[in-house]
Amino acid sequence: MKILKTPDYYHMSRVAANILSAQVIMKPDCVLGLATGSTPIGAYEQLCRWYEKGDIDFSQVKSVNLDEYRGLSPDNSQSYRYFMEKHLFSHINIKPENTHIPNGLEPDSEKACLQYNQIIHELGGIDLQLLGLGHNGHIGFNEPGAAFEKETHCVNLTAATIAANSRFFASSGEVPTQAYTMGIKAIMQARKILMIVSGADKAQIVKDAFFGPITPKVPASVLQLHNDVTLVGDEEALALIPDNAF
Ligand code: GLP
């Protein structure tokens, strides 16, 4: 694993955007696994700027997002489809038909998950998967206890995740209680993983995930078994990482 420490959120975002853009330059028709949450917003902003300058071309890129709330429509401002359009897709030349996110409006969860697995398989897997990190160690919406071998599945969100994500909703009662998420298996099959972390509130879980035991209690800890992981974090989020890890 490679760990890159940056002074702050802005520089973390620039390093992450550089890694994403290098992937697109090296393989213009690559499959990017994309993430939501507050952490990737800065990296997406940077990519939009480079696109405007003519430095990156997304015309052949395909994307698969990690997750979507079950029951939210694409035009609901809290859906992850809406998030991706707002922060990235509507500003760059990625083709709409090449962007994939689980269908939150599909009531049949088995069907929604099978369809999404099929999309990932037909694309030939993910070249670079971007990940944020939940405070309880979740990746995508693979909550503690999630089986490592699962593909796309429907999850019941934990009370901690509902509470953490309620900051984006008018009240915690409005946060959906379920989501469709890419499973750990698909994430682990990505050829490269890029995790970004920012802020002091992530320091303990970053340490647990990368320097603690590999356990479904901390879903991100499985990444210790992946052979191409880059962790980019600001000083606060990496504060508890031993010095000899860099
Ligand atoms: C959500 C998303 C995750 C994300 C996590 C962390 O729960 N499903 O993919 O990593 O939030 O969010 P933040 O980056 O806002 O801390």
C-alpha cells in the first residue's frame, strides 16, 4: 500500500484528481469506480477545472458508482445520481449512457442488484475505484459485519450511518434506511483502489482499517489484502499512522 500525506483537504483533493486523471490519460476508455460523500467533492471540482482547460477528455470513460439510496429518484437532491450530476457529470464530457449508478427506484432489490452486477461484469470490471471511508469503517455502504464475498446487495443502514448522513437531509427521519451498494467482492476485484480521507474525525478509523486486524467489523480493513491500494489523506486524518508507514 502507498500512503500519501498532504497538508490539507485542498491538496488531498489535488493529489486524488491527479491520480484519477492519470488513469484517464493512460487508458482513455477506462472504467472508473466513483464515490459520493463529502470527501471526493474537491477532487471532482479539480477534475472539472482540468476538463474546462482541455487537459482531460472523458468522452470514452465509463463509470460505475458505489451505491444509491433505495427509494430515491435521480432528481431527488439527496440521491447519489443527483450528487454525481451536480459535482461531476454535468460539467464534463462523459456520455450519460456511460455513467452507471444502482437504480434506487427499482423496488425489486434482487433485480436491482443483479442488473448492477451485470453492468460491472459487462464493462470488464473496474480499473480504478475511488473510495471514501465511513466513520464506522464502511466502504460504499458495506456496513460493519458485511460479508467480504458479497456482490451488489441491499443493505439496512446502521443507526450511526443514518445519523452521519442526516446532515445532508432536513431531518434524520428523512434519511432512507436502505441502500443498494456494490459489494466488497466487486471493490476488491478493482485493479486499483484509491482511498481518500480527510479530517481528524477519520484518524482513528483510518488506523483501525489499515493497521488493525482484517475483520468484517471494519469493512475497509479488507483493503489490506488488495495489491494496489493508494491512500491519500490530509495530516489530520493520517495523524495516528505510524511514521515508518510512509
Ligand atoms: C457515505 C457513502 C460512502 C462514503 C461515506 C463517507 O455513507 N455511502 O461511500 O465514503 O459516506 O462520507 P464522507 O466523505 O462525507 O465522510
